[in-house]
Amino acid sequence: MSTFIIVLVGVVILGGAIILIIAGLRANRSQEDEDPLMARLDEATQRGDVITSLEEIEMQQPFNQRVIVPILRRIGEMSTAFTPQKVLQDTTTKLEVAGNPGRIDASAFLASRFVVAVVFGGILLAVGIFAPQKWPLGQTFLVVTIFTVIGFFFPQLWLQSRINARQKDIRKAMPDALDLLTICVEAGLGFEAAMSKVSEKWENELSIALLRAIREIQLGKSRRDAMRDMAERVGIAEMTSFVAAIIQSEVLGVSLSKVLRIQSDQMRVKRRQRAEEEAHQAPVKMILPLAFLIFPSIFIILLMPAGIQLSKSFGNIGP
């Protein structure tokens, strides 16, 4: 009876996920004004590529862009009506700060949380059902619930890790980039041309952020607005301070090269301070590995011979 209930729950969960995906695909099919395959064909024609069929264009796309991302977008568009606007705005901001990994929008990312939760729960449910030793019903329900919750929060944790990695990369690259930016400005280049040189020099998150700001300025956005938007997309105090100094120098007419040199020196000092802070945190972080991994191994190596000798000695004592 318990096995039947588990199978029924698994079928309901997987069936619900499949129905939700199919409904999302059909709900927006009538709202599409342009065939995506035709759009890709036009793009390939403009590039001068030789394409024999629309299927060839479709197969040139990565698997996640052809299958996963469209499904997530359809589900996200369905769930947008039930999602608070504040949650969508916060998710959009986090995606921008993370560099928009996967090129997905906020609705698709929120939908991925439910999809991953169903996948995690379904996998553990299948393991519990088809295991050689059948799991009790209570254990199966507990494990499936725990992994479903983990799957729901897993995309959020992944996004936060991408944010931290991107911000760390930008903090590490900013002093060297500002040095090069200062040299270019002192050599006579304009600020946008100097930013372009910096973006061409490296291929990292900072160069991508600078290149996007340059493109926005070229499209007509003012330098002040483009720089502020770049600081918001990066989301670190160092970039905010740098942008504020640039805007202030532009408003007050202060020499840009002097401002850049001061900012470069400050960034280098902050990078040294962060390195010293991480070095001071190392002994505290080493306590757990020492206590639970290294010390037990040392005790086993040192005390095992003595323990064997004691066991032999006490084993030989008898009436």
C-alpha cells in the first residue's frame, strides 16, 4: 500500500510538471508575432552565412538556448501574473549584478526554481521507489521534502555565488584597470577612448562592464547616466566611489587624470587591505579542517601502534 501511494505521488508531481510545461508552451504560441526561426534566418543572411534549411539554423543554437531557456520563459510568463512586482524587480537587479548568466529574464529565473525543485524531488522519489531496499513511507516523504526545498533554493544560491565571483573579479581587476586608464588619459586620449583601450586590454568582467557603458554612450546616453548604470550593475562600493569621482570631476572641472590617479592609489590600498583581512581570517577557517580531518588522522597514526600493543598485552593476561 505504501509503495502504491509513493508511486501515485510521483506520478502526480511529474504529471503536474509536464502539464505546466505544455500549458506554458501553448499559452503564448498565439501571442508570438514573429517566428524565431525566420528571425534567425534573417540574421544568418545578414552575416552572409550559407544556410540550407531552418533546421540547420535551429541546430546551431546551444541546447540550453533551444530547449531549456524557452521552456523556462514560457513557465515564467505564466507565473508573472502571480508574482509580486517587487520580487521581479529584485530578481532583475540580481541578474544584472551577476552579469545576466544564461541571458534569461527574471520570470524565467523564478520559474527555474520550481522546475529544479520538482526535478530534485522527483529524482529522490524515484530513488526511494526503485531502491533494492524499499524506503519507509515516512523516510521517503522526509527525504523528498528536504531535497525539494533544496532544489527550490538552489538557483538562488547559484545566482548569489555568481554575484560574489563577479564582484570579486571586478575588485581584483580595478586597480590595474585604473592604472591603464590613467596612463591613457595622461597620454592625451579622451575618457571614452581610454575606457575602450582598457576593455580591449583584458577579457574579464570589468572589461565587459566598461564596454557596455561605452556602447550606451555611443548610442546617445549621457556619460553620467551610463556610468551610474554601470555602477548599479556592478554593485560594489569601489565602483560607486569611482563613478562618483568621475562625475564630480566632470561637474567641477577638476583634472580627470589627477582624479584617476587618486582613485587608482585608493583601489590598490583597498586591495592590499582585503588581502590582509583574508590572511587574518585563514587561522579561523583552518580550525574545522584541523579538528575534524587532520587531528583524527594524526591521532590514529600515533596511537594505533600503542593501542595494538596494549590489546595484545591485555589479551595475554588470563586465569
